[in-house]
Amino acid sequence: MSRTVIVTGGSRGLGLAITRALLEAGYAVATCSRHPGDDLPPLLAAYPDRLFWQQADIGVAASSQAFIDGAVQRFGAPWALINNAGIAREGILATLPLVEVDDLIQTNLTGAIQVARAALRHMLSRPGGGRIINISSIIGQRGYTGLAAYAATKAGLDGLTRALAREVGRRRITVNSVAPGYLDTEMSGTLSGGQREQIVRRTPLGRLGTADDVVPAILFLLGDGAHFITGQTLTIDGGITC
Amino acid sequence: MTDTNTMLDLITQETARILAEKGEAALPVTADTAFLDGPLPFDSLDLATLIVALEGITGKDPFRAGFRQFNTAGELAALYAAA
Ligand SMILES: NC(=O)c1ccc[n+]([C@@H]2O[C@H](COP(=O)([O-])OP(=O)(O)OC[C@H]3O[C@@H](n4cnc5c(N)ncnc54)[C@H](OP(=O)(O)O)[C@@H]3O)[C@@H](O)[C@H]2O)c1
């Protein structure tokens, strides 16, 4: 039977690329988002036996719990969780509306912790270890003007990674962060032309990243070859932080 | 209502299952058996696994409003019986 991976936010961007790659690699995937989007329905039609989607807002505890319950009902206890769903809200902190700060923390941090908690309750009862991958960001390590609250949530995720790695290591469940640099997805659509040029100039590999640049690292961390790697943050950014 | 003895039986059964999954020999569990720092080869993750399993079976979560102190199987059974 296929190993099951739960991927939050699989309707577009990085989450969609991960979902597609996992299906191609033979995994079963349970994913969620607030809206199905345009690209997920054809994938659901192509992989009716191995792809499950449920509408969920991970920022709402009851909603993320219902998603995990649905995923477990469909495929049983998961092998892995990829905490990918996230939002970005840009603005100078002094004037960023508090409701946006709350949204960021609730979705990117509290939501990810709640999903990890709900998934772990099933993973712990499944013999044979497992994987948790938190998608953080280089912004959480280095910061960026206008992204202070976002950076805090992503640095928080890296903290979650390190603490949880210690907590569940005895069960051979590894916990790692993957920290992408600037990716060409809808999320980075608010970058101005000038900002993009500056990022490209400062990136040794000379371009913004794509979701496909990140996917191989995810496949590696999920695989058996990565069984002794835990509590780490793998940065994939074309060298901009080097 | 689940009484304390029924809960204790369930706890004994689930504890044995968790120990077996770890490849540990079954040990007798009585009301006085401490989960941690006693003869039982149980760690905090095993205890978390037990509590998740008990919630799945009984539908009860005595810790919903916050952690409540217990050390032995009997004390845990009483928490579920009262929930
Ligand atoms: N793009 C970048 O430059 C970049 C760089 C570093 C790290 N990252 C991180 O990579 C991850 C993916 O980013 P991306 O660029 O692929 O973003 P994206 O294109 O905006 O996609 C985000 C995905 O998450 C879902 N989502 C957002 N909020 C959700 C919620 N409350 N509940 C459930 N699903 C939710 C979205 O679907 P719905 O909107 O329908 O809910 C969508 O499927 C994020 O954690 C992001 O912080 C991105």
C-alpha cells in the first residue's frame, strides 16, 4: 500500500507542485485548502484512488481537525505531514493592521502547530516512524522590510521543528524545515519590479526560485535515505543567504 | 457512564498493546501501577499514545480544559470515569 502524505495548501504554488510530485512518485496524498482552485480538480480526476482533498481553513482549529479526521478516514494513519499552507501579509509593522498580524500567526504558526498535533496523534500509533516537514522561509532567518510578522511566524516554525524533532525522535519520526528563498508563485506576486531585480542581483544563481526547485528536497526528506536527518532547516534559495 | 473498573481494564489492555508494539514483554498493570519512572517500560510518548487511544475508544477527553495530574493507572481510570 502507498504511504500517505498530508500536504496542507495543495491547491496552488509549492503545495500543488509537491502534491503532483508525490502522486507521480506513488504516494497517496491528502491535501486541503480554503478553495479547490483550478489545478487541483483535474489532478483529483487523474488520481481518484490516491488523492484526497477537503475544504479546510487551517487557521480554524475545528476545520483543520476535520481535515485530518477526513484524511485518516480515507487513507489511515499518515506516514508524513508537510505543513505548507501559509499566507503573506506585507506592510510596515507600525501600520500593519492587527487583524492581519492575527491572521498571519493564526494561519502560519498556530494552524501549523494544530495540524502537526492532530496528525501526530495518528502518527504515534503507527509503527515504523514518519516524517514532518515544515515549510518555513529564509525571511524567518534573515528578515525583510515589510515582512516582520511573517518572519516571526516562519522563525516560529523553525523552533517548532527543533523542539518536535527532540520530542518524537524516539519514534523514528523526523521533523525538518525546508526554507525556500523567493519563489515565483502567487505569494510573491506583490513584489515590485525593482524588488525582483534586486533579489535576482543578490542571488548567486541569478534568478528567483520555482516550486520545482524545492520539490526534490521534499522528496529526499520523505525518503528512507533521510532517516537520520532531523531538527534541521534546509535552505533552498539559489544562494541568496550564503 | 464508564466506571473506573471498566476503564482500568481498557487501560490495561491498551497498555499491553502499546508495549507489544514496542516489542516489550507484557507486565501486569494494576490500579497502583505508575506509568512513568516505575517498572513499566513506558515513556512520555507511550503515555501520549495511550491517552489518544483511550480518547478514540471512549470519546472522552478529561484533559480538554487543561492537564490534570495523575501517576497511576487507577488515577487515570478515575479521570476518565469522572469525565
Ligand atoms: N512564494 C515564496 O516566495 C515563498 C518563499 C518562502 C516560503 N514560502 C512558503 O511556502 C509555502 C507555500 O507558499 P506558496 O508560494 O506556494 O503560496 P501560494 O501560492 O499563495 O499558495 C498557498 C497555498 O496555501 C493555501 N492556504 C492558504 N491559507 C490557507 C488556510 N488558512 N487554510 C488552508 N489552506 C490555506 C492556499 O489555498 P487557499 O488560498 O485556497 O486556501 C494555497 O493552496 C508557504 O508556507 C509560504 O510561506 C513561499
